Amino acid sequence: MHVKDLWSLKNKVILITGGEGKYGRCLTEALAEADGKVITASPFLDDGQKVAQAFKERGLDVTADYVDQADHESIITLKNKIRDKYGKLDVLVNCAVARPMKTYTSPLEDWEKSMKVNATGLFDITREMAELIAESGGGTIVNICSMMGMFGPDLSNYEGTGWDVPMPDYFFHKGGMFSLTRYLARILASKNIRVNSISPGGIFAGQHEQFLKNYTRKVPLGRLANNDDIKGAVVFLASQASSYITGENILMDGGMHC
């Protein structure tokens, strides 16, 4: 197969959760630019539709739909919609994340809310959509994890910013997603489903100037990630270019932990 065909997502039906968010938007763009038929789904349907419309105006095949990852029936409804409209699902990209906790001392109720979406909900939507991918003859799952799921927080990044310590639930569920990736790679291999993850470091979003100084001096490449940096990685893992890779994690941190 020609290398361009290996990287192509032509005729692939792709579901990305949280495709209207900071990482999600550039991931949605990448998957559509590789000729995929992309469905972005989240509870924020208006935002998703705005993103989808912007990409449609560029000739990209992106649609938006509703899903509440904390609601099993909502997940089943979306699954049935995809089956009825497209007849298959080839790729799932788990990008959605809820962040009810703001710091270590946030109320315990916020931790519970986080787990409903980021733990139970993540597993629920992955298991249901994996069933649809299996019905389609196999495909791929890409989990968007985080550097924060692999390493403890570097509190020196926050010195001089006035910010509190980072939220613990994010570290917990991104670490869990990292482990779940390896688990599912084993469990789903017999169904011809590959499961991999990407663990980005910081992405530039106009952060506090002191934070940027603290952070980037530890990065060999001297900067935070930009919106294009993750695009190639997700297309690689979603496409046949990575057909002999499963259970792996790509750490994308500019060399911070090399």
C-alpha cells in the first residue's frame, strides 16, 4: 500500500468526544483533513455545531451530535444514530473530559462528579462504541491521555503565578485512562480493534507569562505544544500507518521527560 494511502482516513467513520474543546478542535480538524467522516459529540451541542459548521465551510466532513457521557441512555442513543446513519464506526477518539475540581481542597462532591464522566462514563462509551466498531469488522480507539497521568505535578511550574495546586481528579483519571488503554488493547485485539493513547504536555492557550517561563525552560524544544503538534499523532494512530501498534502511548511533551 502506498504510504499516502496508509495515512488516509477516507471512508472512515470517526467519533470524537469533546471535539469542540481545546485539544478536540485540532484533533477534529486533523481527522477530517485526512478525509475522515468525523462526528464530534458532547453535551455542548451548540458549540459542537459551530465547530462543525466552520469546518464544513472549508469542505471538511464534520457533523456534531449530542452525548452526555455520564448518561448510559444518551450513549446508546448516539450509538444507534451512528449505526442507522452510517452503518458502521471505524474509529473512536476519547477526548472529552470534565473538570469540576479546581484544586486539591475542592469539595468531595466535585471528585464524584468527575468520576461519573471521566471514569464510569469513559468506560461506558468506550465499551459501547467498541461493540459497534467490532460489528464493522474492526478499527481503532485513540485515548487522549495526558503527561499528568504519567508523572506527578511539578509545582515549580506554578511559582509566581498566584495559581493553586492542580486538580487531583485530572491526574487520577488520566492515569486510569493510560492503564485502561493497555487493558483494552489485550481485550479487544480478538475483535480486530487496536487501542493506543497520546499523552500531551502543555498546549499553548495564552497562559500566565510566569507559568510559560517556568514551564518552557524545562522543555528541550523550548515551547509548549501548538495546535498542529498533536494532529499528526492522532491521524497516525487512527490510520493503517500504525496497523501493527496497539497498547502503546505516545508522550508528546517536547522532550521534557526524555
